[in-house]
Amino acid sequence: MLHKAWRFVEILLMLLGVVAIGIIALKMQDSSLHETVQPPWSVRTLDDFRKWRPQYENAFRIEARGWVYYLVLGERARVLASGPSGYVFDGRGNFVGWILDTGDDSFLRVVKDETGRKALPVSAIAIPATH
């Protein structure tokens, strides 16, 4: 009887080990993807962002609480992501923040209460000149 119980424990531990290895592998890949999409500290404006990621072209113009924001969609940043990464800029082109998975989160608080959204390419975002 003790032999059967020990064998059951061995099988259970092996199964748990296989699951743990899978979870660790997913976490390591998620970490690698996260590093890929996380903007460097030098990204402070939309122009900086365009230099860092010129290949990103999908964006939205969002109106929230009377202000204009731009949400630029990036690539998926997690293995099981439900949406791409997202980068938010204010109407003057200043970098506001970013989100790892736009499918899971409501972007950032500043664009959560949006009243209007219009798709446009990143290259079409026109930032007014400041004096």
C-alpha cells in the first residue's frame, strides 16, 4: 500500500514539475517580449517615438474629457496577450505613458473616459508647433 501511495506522489510531482517548467518558460518569454516593447527613457515625444519605432503605423485619435490624445498600437508584448501594446501621447505630442496589453486593460486613465475615437496612421498625426 505504501508503495502505491509513494508512486502516486512521484507521478504527481512529475506532473507538477512539467507544469512549472511550462509556466517558467512562458514567464521568460513574456519578460523578453516586455523588454522589446518597453520604450526607453529617451522617448519623451511622438517624434522620439517615431525614431524608436518607425514601423508602428496603427493609431487612434481619442477625445477624452475635452482633450485630444493619440494611442499608437505596437506589437503583442505577452505570449497570451489579448491585444497589442499601446503608447499614449497628448495633443501636443508629449509621451504620456504606455500599456503592455490593450486588450486586458483600459489603456491609461487619461483615455479611459473617451468620447470619440478615430483610426489614423501614425504618419498622419499632426502636432501643432509650439512657440
